[in-house]
Amino acid sequence: MRVQAVLGGHGPLGNDERRLPVLASLKGYRLGWLPNDISAGMAIAAVGLPSAIAYPAIAGLPPETGLYASIAPLLAYAVFGPSRQLIVGPDAATMTVLAAVLATIYATPGVTADRVAVAALLALAVGVFCLIARALRLGIIATLLSLPILTGFLAGISLSIMIGQIGRLTGLKIESNGLMGSVLEVVDKADSIHWSSLALGSAMFLVLQAVRIRKLPVPGPVIVVVLAVALSALFDFRAHGIAVVGDVPGGLPQFTLPAYSGVPIDTILLGAASILLVSFGSGIVTARSFAARGGYEVDPNQELTGFGAANVAAGFFGAFPVTASDSRTAVNMSVGGRTQVASIVAAAALVATLLFLGPALRILPIPALGAILVAAALSLIDVEALAEIRRISRIEFLFAIIALVGPLSLGVLQGILIAVGATLVYLLYKAAHPRDALLGRIPGRDGFYKLHRSPEARPEPGLALCIVQGNLLFFDTDYVKARLRTIASELPPDTEWFVLDASAVAQVDSTAAAMLAGIADEFAARGLTLGFAEVHSEALGLLERAGVIDRIGATMVFDDLDDVLRAFRTRSSLSHTTSSNSATHELGGNHGQEAQE
């Protein structure tokens, strides 16, 4: 238990530790852990540096903003984030959504605000949304994108990222949107391709794949950055027409309030909501996957505090929205980082980079960054997960493909709406088609069993027990009514009772109550009596107020299925006795009459 707590489990926290989780992270800190945290921090900085420089290009931002987004948010999460090992920073999917939001903002007439300032304003808005959601305990928003839909959506995002690198790899100015439009534009401008840039980008991409396949100890992006800078210095790429990063400000990020100048507030809020949905959804998936490896749980509401603080810090220090970084977190865990001290070390290393390595970053060739982004995008396409989803559920695979195609065909923001819409449609479809089954008894055993699953189970003659496994609400009443009619039409002609097992029906609304009243009348017209068993108190109260219980009679409401069976058998026995007595009385009366005659 001690090891689990040290590596990231969340034990009981005091009030101060809830406000500042860093106190819990450092509680019981051992000096022997410091070498691991320092090594992990240096590794995080090394792995994060290439993406910090490359990712801003997705949204048309200068490279220094990526460094700013890798410093202040790291420190903020280290203080306010609940996880001891999770690392935040720039994320490809979040950057792609940010790029779409910025494109929408700058398509609005009259917007002249600085692009960096708008990105920082969006980060601040995302952070505030996170903190508001935390106060309202809305961590459930992480589930608005189901795993299959998030998997498909991230695959679509990755393809969008790769399309966006065509210009950086070829030296062309691509103005079209979407896969086909960009490809056709490249074909049309083939004579203008800068082949040296394409060759360099392709070579760097091959280096990245070779490092991945050979599983070298040094991360591929680090090798590419060092190699590309060395080649650029040696061969003067800029003189040969290969684009380079250019001047990178060497100072530290300054604390400033993002300027608001003519940007429509509704566009900012909607854009921030879109970024929050994707960044928090993918961030929680990352957090949970690494928590499973570390043997601890993730509370989405607590993570909202950490993500909120990280994004607020990004907004105040001229950066852009951030989320959990899978690559940096993986490096942290693999090197043996124990606490958020590793994040502090990584931030310090990146500060040193800003102060002392600006001249080296200035000559970093743009095609190398394009290669890094293409490789990162490919890592977002989880083909194995898609294949597993297809094997498990064809309908969920269909929704994953819909979420994949959305960003490619209609754009990223529209793709988000499609992904969320697909999730809601899927949920509604599942909820609107609750399962049902007829129940029976197995001789010599207690309990009731589904007839279609237990061949040895037998129904009680004259009695139909039907379970509906789902709530009875307005959107599923037509389906349930059709199912009840179908089931009733297939029952033996001598069936007298039809009792609905409502143990799995937690909620009933007025629409469903009206449907049940109508079914009761239909059944009564054909000599079939409707009843209910194991009705939840809230649902029972609604059925009483709706008059359904008065219609079927209070005697047809039972506590459990055993009571149903006893009542039905008692009734059948009384009916049989009454019938026998009537027959005997009639026979006796006839005999007397014959005697008199």
C-alpha cells in the first residue's frame, strides 16, 4: 500500500492538501528519489522540446509559444494537479482544434487581435471553464466522447494534422481544406515543389521511423532536432531555400493578461468549450491509461483542477491550451519519476533552453518539424484499437468511423459536433431499445431464469413473466409497447396474467405511464391481466398518480416474482376449486330433478 501511495495513488487528503495537492505529492518525500526525478525531468524536457517547437505551427503560432506552454503549465499542474506522475503540455489533437477555432475567429470581419493573444485568451477561457466544471463536479464531461468515438476522432484529427504538413514538407502554399482538396492542389502545383525541402522532410521522417523500430534509448524527435540543426549549420539550408524557424525570443515568458480586442465573445466561449471537450476527453484517457499501469485511480473532477490551473497559467504567460501529454508522461514513468518534482526540473531545463539555445533553434529547418508532426499524428491512429472495436461491436465501430470522417470532410469543429452527436445518437439508440426477456423456473432450483438463455427453464402455465431491462421514458415507449404487443401475441391462448418485472426499471415518466395504461386496456380486452413486480418506489408513485395502478388493481402489484407465483397459483387453485364445486352443484341439482321426475 505504501508503494502505491508513493507512485500516484490518492489517499485521504487534508484540507490544505486538497487545496494544494503538491503538499500530498511531497509528503514523505525521500532524498533518494531526487536523482530519479531529476533524470525524469531532463528526459521530459528533451522529449518535449521538439513537440514544443513543432506543435504551434499547426495553429499558425510562433515556436516560442510552445516553449511557454511547456513551462508555466507544468509548474501550475505540479502545484495544483492531483497526479504525481502525469505531465501536461502541448498536444496535437488540442492544437488542431485550436487551429480550427482560430480560423473561425479570423474569418470574422473586423477581428484584428494578435493571434498569440487570442490563443492565450482561449487558454484562459478553457482554464476558467475547467475550474467552473470542477466546482459543479462536472467531470462527467470527460465521457461525452466514448472511447470508440474518441479513438475514431483522434484518427481523423491525425489525418488532418498530416494534411496540414504538406506545405511544410513541400515548400508549397496550400490554400485548400480537406484531404482531396489539398492533394489536388499539390498535383496542380507539382512544378513548384521545393524538392530539397521534401527530401529533407522525408529523410527526417525515415529517421523517426528507424528509431521507433529499433527502439533506441534516445527519443526520435530529439535525434531529428539535433541532426537537423547540425545539418542546417553545416550546409546553410536557408541559403538553399529551405525554410527555418527563424528568431526565437530568448527571454522568459512575461505575466500578462491576454488582450481582448474585437473578438466576438460568443466565438471565444464556443471555441473554448470545443477545446475543453477534446483536450479534457483525450487528457482523461491519457491519465486513466497511465493510472492503470501505476495501480491507482483517476478522479476526473480532481483532474479538472489540475488542467484548469495549467490552462490559466498558459493564458497568463502567452501560451495556448494544453492537456495531458502521453509521450512526456510515458517518459516520466519509464525513467522512474516519482513526483511532480520531475515537472519542475523539466520546466527549469526548458527555461535554460530559452535562455541559451535560441541561436541553435533559429536554424532548425521547418521540414524537420513537419516530419515530427507527421510522425506524431501517425501515433494517434490506433489501428489495433479500431480493429478491436470492430471485433467487439460493429455498431460502435460504425460510430468510430463516423467520428473519423467528420474532421476530414467537414472540418475539425464540425467534426467535434459530429463526434458528440454520434455519441448522443448511440446512447439514445441503446436507451431507446431496452432488452426484454420472458422468465421461467428451473425444476429443483430457486429463482427465475430467462427462457432464451436457459433451455431447461419452464414458464408457469397461464402466467407470463416479462422483464424489461431499461428505463421507461418518452423516447423508448413506442419500442417497448411494440415489444409487449409482440410478446403477448405469441403467448399460449390460455395465458391469464402478464406480469412485468420492473426490477431493472429505475425511472418511469408520464408518457410511459400512459403507454402502460393503454397496454393494460388492450390486454384486458383479450382476457389478459397486466401486473407489475418489484417496482421502484419512485416509479410506483408516478404510476399511482397517473391512475395506472387503479386501472389494473392494487392486487396486481407485487413485491417480487415469488409473490407473483404464489398469488397466481393460489388464484388458479381457487378457480379450480370453484369450478369443481359449481360442476358438482350442477350435477347434484340435475340428479335431484331426475329423482323428482
